[in-house]
Amino acid sequence: MRVLVTGGAGFIGSAVCHALVARGAFVINVDKLTYAANPRSLDAIAHDAHYAFERLDICDRAAMDAVLAKHQPTAVLHLAAESHVDRSITGAAAFIDTNITGTYHLLEAARHYCADLPSARREAFRFVHVSTDEVYGSLGADGRFHEDTPYRPSSPYSASKAASDHLAQAWHRTYGLPVIVSNCSNNYGPRQFPEKLIPLTILKALAGEALPVYGDGSNVRDWLHVEDHAAGLIALVERGRPGERYNFGGESERSNLAVVEHICATLDRLVAAGKPRRTLISFVTDRPGHDQRYAIDASKVRRELGWKPRRHFEAGLEQTVQWYLDNRAWWEPLRARVYGGERLGLLEPTH
Ligand SMILES: NC(=O)c1ccc[n+]([C@@H]2O[C@H](COP(=O)([O-])OP(=O)(O)OC[C@H]3O[C@@H](n4cnc5c(N)ncnc54)[C@H](O)[C@@H]3O)[C@@H](O)[C@H]2O)c1
């Protein structure tokens, strides 16, 4: 396997690169290194003979053609994206550029690359497009997302992901590119940029800062450990059926408030503080367009590929908290220079 991973310096992409190298695959990591990337996430494999890094923008079609021709991958695992909903609310342009236009350029480059392959390699080629459960919109108290649930994205982020998913599927239907789409619930685990709920809460709680909870904290997300997701994506490269969509979830629905309270309790146990950290919780203005609940039916991928989540959420969360305690050198420079934890994604007051 020679897998070209886009976005491999990000949270999920770096976990995918580690898992692929451990599996003996050759990995070509194509990443533009935006604010969300952290090359330190790849320290352990940076000098591995099975790993190559190319600093490139997926919107650069000529560069995508050249990198495919140079490295001759057997598959593309496409994760590069602008990924933070709050940032998409105040600045959607980068989301349109990378998530939609960038995916278009990558699909076109892969289509032409694939067409020129000898037939056996063309048959075996795969393009796995990584998406999110957020494209399905918001659920009420009941029900779960299935692979045929209609798309109803709420945020500029999820709308841009939905658009890219439609492009990926159209490139399969129209051009026969062997595309597989995955829709996954919220990921957590080591090396997540500290703008997302779990690392943001861990780092603020450690610093004794107020812990923002949007609205009343009742919004529910399903959580999947990033290493379980990486294993599922590799299963799609190896055994997924072209033209199909697969949902991934962790069977771990939790309200945002429950997640924040659990982080507080875990930290209180691991690092003593003067007062329980849950007293730092502060309910703040809700996110505009905030989806109430996401829940995934992952029975298809379980049935067809034998994939299931391995980690229990509370155990995985404790391991994640411990990872941030043990890896200050990974996150301290980000907090000091890239993102200090300020509120993002509020609409400007209109006059
Ligand atoms: N994090 C989640 O909970 C989650 C859940 C489901 C699906 N996803 C999807 O998985 C993928 C990865 O998510 P993540 O959380 O790891 O994101 P991330 O923000 O941590 O990383 C994104 C990476 O993509 C790179 N990138 C951005 N624009 C690029 C461009 N134009 N060209 C090349 N590289 C570029 C960044 O430098 C970064 O390394 C995304 O497509 C996201 O939509 C994420």
C-alpha cells in the first residue's frame, strides 16, 4: 500500500499516518500546514523510510498532479479540510476554498492519474473521502443517522463538507473514480488542536480559567476515539466498496455538559486543585445554528468490514487528559502563539 494522505499534519490525519506506517504502508503526507497543523504530531515517524512529507495546497491542481505522478500511490485518503465550525461562522471563505474547491482539484487530479494507470492498478485504486456526521443536520431526542439520511447541513463548515461529499460521489457516478465516502461522529484523543471542546476544556481547566459551555450544555454528540477512526479509514482503503458511504460512530452519546464535567472530575483526580474544577463551568451564549443532537448508526461498517470502536469513552477520555498532561511541549507553543482560547464564532451585533 502506498497511501497519499491529505491533511496528515492535523488531528485525525496524523493518527492515520501513524497507523498506516505501523501497518507497513508507505505514506505520502500532503499538507499545507495551516494554523491547525502541528508537525510535532509526526515526530515519531518523520524520519521513517515509509514516510514522505510534501508541503502543498490541495487547491493547487498542478501540484496535485505532480505529487501523484511522483509518488504513485495506490490510494488517496482525503482528510485535508478547514474543520472548526466556529471559525466557519465568522469566516467561511477558507472553508469554501479548501473543502469544496480543494476537493474538486484533488478529485480531478486523482481522476486523471487513475485513468493513466495500467488496468490492474486502476482496478485496485481507491479514493477515500473523509466527511462528518454534521452533514446530516440535527436530530431531536430520538433516531440516528443512517447512510441514506438526507443531508441537511446547518453551518458553513458542514455545508462545505456536504458539497465536497456530493462532488466525491458525483466523480464516482460520472467518471467511475473508485470513491468511498465516510461520515464520522466527533473524534477525540491525543494531538487535537486546542480550539475543539475536549482539549480546550482540558487546557482551560488546567490553567484555572472559566470553562465555557455553549447554551445550556444539553447538545449531544457521539464521540469516537481518533485511533478507532483511523483503523476504520484504513479498513475502507483496504476493503471498502467503491461508490458506497459508511457511517462511523463511537456508541458514546454524551451531552457537552457531561463531557466537560467528566474532564473536570478526571483532572481533579490526576492533578489536585484548591476547589473542584466544575466550579469553573460558565454557561455562555450559544453557537448560532447549533445542532442539538448527532447520533450514528454504524451497523453497516460493522457488518461489512467487521469494524467496531475499541475504546470506551470514559477510559479514552482519561487517557486523553493524561496525554495533554504529559505533552506540554506539544500544546504550550500553540496556546501562546496560535490560539489562546478566546471565544470564536459569535455573530457581530447588527445595528
Ligand atoms: N475532528 C473531528 O471530530 C472530525 C469528525 C468527522 C470528520 N472529520 C473530518 O476529518 C478531516 C480531518 O479533521 P481534523 O479534525 O483532523 O482536522 P484538523 O483541522 O485537525 O486538520 C486539518 C489538516 O488539513 C490541513 N489543510 C487545511 N487546508 C489545506 C489545504 N488547502 N491543503 C492541504 N492541507 C490543508 C491542515 O494544515 C491540517 O493539518 C476533515 O475533513 C474533517 O472534516 C473530523
